[in-house]
Amino acid sequence: MKRHSLLALAVVSGAGALFTACSSDSSSSSATPSVTSLAALPAATGPVTSSREQAIRPASAGRALTAWHDNDGDNWGAAKSGPMCQAGEMVMRMLSDAAQPDKILCYVGAMEASGFFTASYNGSNRFYVLSNPPTALVRGQDGRAVGDMPIKFNITKTGAAITDFKMWMCMTTSKNRAADQMEYVSTSLTNGTATVTSVGVHAGAGFSASQRTVATGNFNSSGDWTSKNITNTGSFSGGAGASAFQHKQQLSLTQGTDNYVLNGYFNGYHGGFSNTQTGQIYAKIQGLNLSSLATAALGDGTAYYSFTFPGPGKDSGQRPTTYSATRSWNGDTQSPVTADSGVYYSAVNGQTLPDAAAISEPSFEGAEAWNCDTTDQTVTTIDMGSNSFLGNASLQAALLSCNSQYGFSNNNMTDCRAANYDEPSH
């Protein structure tokens, strides 16, 4: 699955993010938070600043979320924990969706700082067209250059403080000259409470994908989240024959300073199976290096789950295809440990699994939809192929920094069927 995000940068480098919301200082006063620039809007995937939990075995590294991009089931063989594989796949996938507005807003903030965009207005729609996007920055599904990218903004302020931001983004592909809406992003800030919404609908040769992700919580006057929950509905499919896959999920993720609580369900198929796989899960997982998705990793954890794999696994006939239990794992080795020895066992044991209802395809709803038409509007055109854009060294460095911070993709689907779902011997 490929995504058409604004400025899908091909090169990853750079250091810190542009978001002041990612500060780790928790000693700020209780003043009502105020955001005055697009670059400072809270990031949906930003860390949570609150008290850390104690009595957790320190994991040295865990397994990086980016490692779940592997499309090789052998990486999760019989020595590795199946519940960790499944939980990590879900966490990675929903954080990848949540990162889309973060990356887009980071790009917009970088261009605002360089004078290409402006947030110095209140209440009215503003229209931009990004023209001549270089293929080094933006590519269509077929890898070729894309055409114009119409964008609509709306910013609401109280004084100098931004209280509401909305953006609609379209793309003109090289094969279809009519612009199609790809993204809708909104951020609402009210008395220290933030809501970040992202809707994406993408389609191309051999794939389709859509997602709706909403991050809500409180943030302090330094711009740090002090509490946060992310909900995600996602659907993607692609391939053909033995390579065909489909995945749908409905998930909730509560993020702490050093842990995630995952609750939700999924269905789909992998490897061309026509029968649907299903899963329900409640899990608590140690989070490591959560200041950036580029470094975030999952450590020790415990999951209560029910997974069903109707198709045969790699060891077909040697195990049942339905697994329902409470299991724990070691995050460094990804190996199973006895359930009641897990650091989060008491927090997970006895929880109720969510009902696995039908999962609808996310789409643009109501005012989230835009027909991409800029006719009769005052439009500012930004020539991305111009010397003033490409030759602006600070802008290019900032864009690369955004990609380093939020360049997180869920292009592949990890096959967890061959992993270990059994309780190890005491």
C-alpha cells in the first residue's frame, strides 16, 4: 500500500521535529495553553508527559515499531510471541495513520516559517495550489510526476491563539488529470484540550486504503500532551491471487508516558485466503523511546485475545487455528513468558474483549469533503520547482526533519500466523 501524503519525501535525514508540542518539559505553569503558529499545533503521535509507572522491568531495546514493516512471516517464527506480533501490528498501523496529519502539518509549518504559507488571518477559507512538485518530493502511485495539488485552509483564532485549523488536500495524478481529495485534517484546541482528526482516502493501481483517526486529550502550556487517547478505523487491501490481502480494524489506543493500552478488533485475509481472519484484543505494552515514531519501540507486554485464522499456517495441521488466552512476552527477545509473570498481567487479566462489529470503510463525511474546485477563488500558487523553493536551504532541511520525525509507513502487512501462541512451560 502506498500513500500520497503532502510532500512524500524520498530522503530521510535531519534531527528534531518542528513541533514545540514535542517538548519534554513537564514543569510548566498551569496557564491555559496557547498556540500561535501552525508548526506548534499538537502532534497526534506526540509523547505524553505524566508520571512514569514504576516496577517495570527495564527493556534494553524492545522491538522497533518500524520492524513491523517486514513482510516476512519468518521473522515471527515459533520462538516468537504471536500476541506480541499481533499487538505490534495493530499499534504500528494505527500510529502510522495518526502520523499522517502530523507530517502534513509539520510540512505546512515549515513552509509557513519560510513565508510560503501564512496563518495571519482568521475565519475565512484560503486556497493554495502546489505546482510542479519535483519527483524527489512527491510521486504518484506509478512512481511518475504528479500534477497540481489544490489545498484549502481554514484557521479560526481567539486573539493571536489558533483555536481551530482545517485543511483539505487534493492531488492530480499523472494518469488522471482530475484532482481527487486525498486528505482531511483538523485540529481543535479548547481550554487545554486538543482533538486532532485525520481522514485519508487513497486508491491506485492494485490497492485501496482509507482511514479515520482521532486523537483527543489534554495538553499543558508547554504544548505537551498530559493525557491522550487515539481511536482508529482503517481499511486497506491489495494484491491478487496468492498475494491478495485485506485488513480492517477498529482500535482504541490510550498512550501513557511509557506504555500503551490497546483495545479493539480486526478482520481480513492474508496470502490469498478467501476466509476471513478475525481478532479481538485487550493489551498493555511497555513503550520505549516514545519521543519520536522513528525510535519508538514496544517492550514487555500482556494481551488477552481471541484470534482465528481459518486458512492454514506455515505448519498446517500441527496446531489449531483459533487462539484465545491471556499471554505475556519479553520485549527484548519477543519470546513468550508465563502469563502471570508479565509486568502488566494484573492490569490485563479479567478484562472484557470488545464486541467485533462490522467495520465500515472510512470516507469523507459532511464538511470533511471537498470537490477540489478552486474556480472563482483567490488562489496562491506555490511553485515547488522554483529556485526560491528548492534553493531555500533552511526550508529543505526543515522538510527533511519532518520526514525523519513522522516518516512512518505501514506499506506492508506482517504475517503473524507462524508465531507462538502457547504458554511456555514453568
